Amino acid sequence: MTTFCRTTLNYAARSVGEGRLGEEIEVDVRDGRAAELPGLTECGFELVPHASAVEDWTDDAEIASVHYPEMEELARHVTGCDFALLADHVKRTAEQAKREREQSPVRLVHSDFAADYADIAREAYRDVHGRGEAALARNGVTSADVETARRIVMLQFSRNLGPPKMDHPIAFCDSRTVTPSEGQPFRYTGYVAGGRAFDALAVVAPDDPSAHGWYVFPEMTPDEVVAFRTYDTELVPDGKTHFTPHSAFRDPDVEIGKPARFSIELRVMCLFR
């Protein structure tokens, strides 16, 4: 199996009583392009070819009008869901001067939703306005349809918009190598795409650093995305890993900021009737 690099990832501390906020663990990040990965359903993430019609990635209005419907269609394709709703996005850049809807890459091994996210997900489109209301109308869905959906999957897409080689690419952990108990809930309120507070998951450092299988897709272009699952109401009741740990990491071959990462991520709510 081809190794992309050996680097350090920031995990949640195994022993909270020692007062440490986290643990830096050296891991091997493998080349996902050279690996025989089983795909989204089994390992939690998948590289998908996708050329967008967006011409200006700095124009948030164009992203909303052009890219949201594109990614809803892609979400339906890769999951087989009946409806897919997308109402917001965030761009990641390591540059100091940030425009609206931009945040720094997250250098913490985490996933976005704890096991109790179902109620928040079902209420997310209740009395919604703006882009959320537009998402319902665009897909012919009502807020009642969201709350009564048999199954909800939160699917995220990550697309590189900058140079193929960057300082802080994103790595994904094979969800088959992680247990639900390794996710440590913490309250999160700082996500720029939506102001609703929720419990995210910080992933605890494994006793054996090689236990988690980490992958990156080197030199991604704007014509491909990584789709990764961050929540699934079908997996939680069975005690299965419903999340896909991910984290930005330092590419040791690239000096910080030369070039800085510039990417976009989108969360899509996939509904199954």
C-alpha cells in the first residue's frame, strides 16, 4: 500500500484527567488514489469525478444558485436517497485575511455530528427562511417531509479550489477502523454555515497509532470531490460507526502558505422516504 507521507495528527487526549487538551500522534497517511478502497457505504468516503459549472468560486451567490443544485444531484446519485437538501457552504483557507464564509482548516481529528444529532437534523428545516427555504422549494420538499423521513444521512463534499499541491490537505479515516466509543462529544457553535449549536465529535487517540487507516487523495483538482458520510440515522441505533473522522494535516513537502489551501465544503441532508 502506497504511503503519501508520515505526519502528525491532533487527536483528543485519551486521559482527560491529565489536563491535556489533545495528543499529537504520528501516523502514516496513505495514498487513496493507489488504494483499493470499497467506497462510501463501507469505509465512509469516496473520491468522485465532478466538473462544476461555477465560474467564480469567490462569488457566494453564484455558488448558491449553480453549485447547490449540482451537489444535491450528486448526493442523490451517490447515496440513492429520494431528496437532497443543501442550504449553505464554507470555504477553507489558511490565509490570514479571510472573506465572508471562510474559515481556517481544522487540524483536529473530528467528525461533525454526535449520535444525538437526529432531532436537530429533523428540526433543521422547520420555520426556515432564505437559502434553507429555497432548498425545500427547489426539491419540492416540505419541512414535514424532513421531520418524517425514514432515514437521514448527512453527506459532505470537499473540493479543492486552489493549487493541486497545498500546505494543509485533508485526510480521511476509514470508518471501519474506528469504533463509536472513540468519538468524544463536544459542543460546537462556531461553524460559519449556519448558527445552530450542536455536538460534534473529537476522536480520541488510539493506543496503537496504526489502528486507524488514514488516506488522502493527492493533488485534487476542481473537477473532483471527496464525498464523506458524517451522520446516518440507520447506523446509530445498531451501534455502528456513523461518522468519518477527518482532519487537515501538514504536508511536509510544502512550506506553510506556499501555497495555502483553498477549498470548499458543503453539507447535504439526504432524505429517504
